[in-house]
Amino acid sequence: MRVIIEQDYDSMSKKAAGFVAEIVRNKPDCVLGLATGSTPIGLYKELIRMHKEEGLDFARVTTFNLDEYYGLAPAHDQSYHYFMHDNLFNYINVLPAKINVPSGTAPDVNGACAHYEEMIEEAGGIDIQVLGIGGDGHIAFNEPGSSLASRTHLVTLDEGTIKDNARFFEKEEDVPHLAITMGVGTSLEAQKCLVLVNGAKKANIIAEAVEGPITSQITSSALQMHPDTVVIVDEEASTAFKRREFYLHSEKILAELLKK
Ligand code: GLP
């Protein structure tokens, strides 16, 4: 895994936007895998700026979101449908027909999950998957113990995740206990994975995910098996890496090489 250490949240977000924008420019009909949570908000702000000021064009782009709370309709202000429109889609020129978020209200859950996987395949697969991590190291909503080969499925959320995400709801009891999520295996099939992590609270878990053993107890550790994963962290999230100095050195050498 390539680990990039940026100074702060802002530079982490800008660096991440550079990776996404490069793909959108080189492949205008690309497929973006997108994530929710507070972590990627800065990335989305930067993509909006690039769209408005630099003409970054999303007209032919298709998007697939990682997950959705089960039981929340798209119009619910805590649904991930709502979040994505509010933080990105309403401000760029992506076509509504090309936006895909798992349905939180499908009566036939298994059918809807299988259909989501089919749609990703029909779109040609995901070119770049943006990922954050939960406090327990989960990606999407793949809680500890999820199969590392899992595909889009219904999951029960862990108590810790419910507590973490309660900050977005009026009260903890309002947080749904179920969600539809792409599987770990789904993300592993993306051409490129871009993992964003900021803040001191996640320093230990991202170090374990990157440098510890691959384990279903920390589902982000499965990304060690992915041939092209880039992890971008801010200073605060970088403190527990054993090989921190190496990552800094390696980026410096790469930057010098690219200058030549
Ligand atoms: C939820 C989402 C994850 C996200 C995580 C972290 O659990 N399903 O995709 O990575 O929250 O959220 P935050 O970025 O707010 O810490």
C-alpha cells in the first residue's frame, strides 16, 4: 500500500481530489465509488471547486455509493442518498440517472443487493473507490467479522458504529441498526482504492490496518491484498505507523522522480 502523509485535513482532501480528478479527466466516462461520513467532505468540496473553477466535467461519470442505512428513505436527512446530494451531487453536473446509492427501502433486500452488484459490473466496474474507515477499522459498513470476500449485503451495525454515528442524529435511538453495504470483496475489485483517514482518534486503527495482519476483525486490512491502494492520512492520524519515516521518504523520492 502507498501511504501519503499530509499536513492537515485540508491538504489530505486536496491530495485526494487530485487522484479523483485525474481519473475523471483521463476517462470522462469513468465509474467513481463514493463514500459518506465526515472524512470525505473536504474531498467533495474540492471536487465542487474544481468543477466550478476548472471545468472538471462529470457529465459522463457514473457513481456508486458504498452503503445506505436500511429503513431510511432517500429523502430522510440522515440517509446517505441525502448526504451525497447535499455534499456533492447538487453542486456538480453528474446526471441523476448515473447516480447509484443502495436502496434503504427495497422490500426484496437480497434481490436489490444482487442487482447492485450487477449494475456495477454492467457499468464496467469501479475505476476508483473512495473509502473512509470507521473507529473499528471497517470499510463501508463491513463490521468486524465480515467476510473479506463479501459482496453487497444487509448488515447489522455494531454498537460502537451506532454510537459513533449518533452524532449525526437527534438521538442515539434514531440510528438505524441495519444497513446495506457493498462487501469487502466488492471494494477489492475496484481498479484503485483511495483511503482517507484524519484525526488522532484513528491513528492506531489505521496503523493496524496497514501494518498489522490481514484480519476480518479489521476489514480495512483486506486492502493489503489490493494491488493499487493509496492511503492518505493527515499528521494526526499518522503517528502510530511503525514505518512512518519510510512513507515520508518514499513520497519524497517519488516527487523528485516526477520532477525530472
Ligand atoms: C460510516 C460509513 C463509512 C465511514 C465511517 C467513518 O460507518 N459507513 O463508510 O468510513 O462512517 O465516518 P467518519 O468519516 O465520519 O469518521
